[in-house]
Amino acid sequence: MVRPPLPFLPLLLLALLLPGCVPRNPQALLEEMTPAQHFEAGEALAAYPEDLPLAIWHFSQCRLKAQPGSPLATSASLEQEKCTQAFLLQREAGERLSSQQQSQEEQLRLLRRRNAELEGWVSRLNTENLALRQSLLKAQERALPPQ
């Protein structure tokens, strides 16, 4: 999935193409963003699970810079809460998956150990079987009268 262009991307491109036109310091670009730009960046980033922490940060910056109680601040607060919940669920799912992987790895380790034990047992039985066959053949040879 291709990410949509972020609202401050043209500023970054302009900074690369025309040095001196826009501050080279990315921190300065972030500090100059308006609450609406932070909100748009948060919305764009919220669509990607790996970018939820960054989306949460942009929504919090929007809330800090916007007028308290304004519709933008309220929307940013709601979006931040949604992203936080999604991020926490994502982390819990990752932890559960990690726990399941550890359990499966432990089961695999036990199965491999048991497999090695069984292979050793089969090998001993094969050796014993061969020895018994050889002794049986010798006994049969001794029991048969010479022709």
C-alpha cells in the first residue's frame, strides 16, 4: 500500500531542492506545523499500523497547538484516543503471538528431543535385530547336518 503524501512533504522537498529557502532542520519544520497540519499528518499516519506512535504524537501536537475546546482539538483528542487503543491492541496481539511462538518453540524442542530418543531406540533395536539374526543363522548352520 502506498502512503498518501503528507502535508509537510512539499516543504521537505523544497528544502532539499532549494537550500536556504526552508530551514534545513527537520525539527524546525515540525515546530512550524500548524495544528491542522499536525491533524492531517496524524490522519495519514494512522492508516498504517507501524506508524501509530507517530500518529499519536501528531494528534497530541495538534491538541497542544490548537485552541482548547475547539472542534480541531476535540477531533484530535478523539483520534489520539482511537490510535492509542489500536496501538495497545496491536502490542497485546504481538505479545500474545510472541508468547505463542515461545510455546511452539518449546514444544518443537521437546519433540526434537523425543525424536532423537526414538531414533536412538530404533538404532539399538536394529543392532539387536541384526545380532539376533546372525546368531539364529549360526544356530541353524550348526543344527543342519553337513551334506
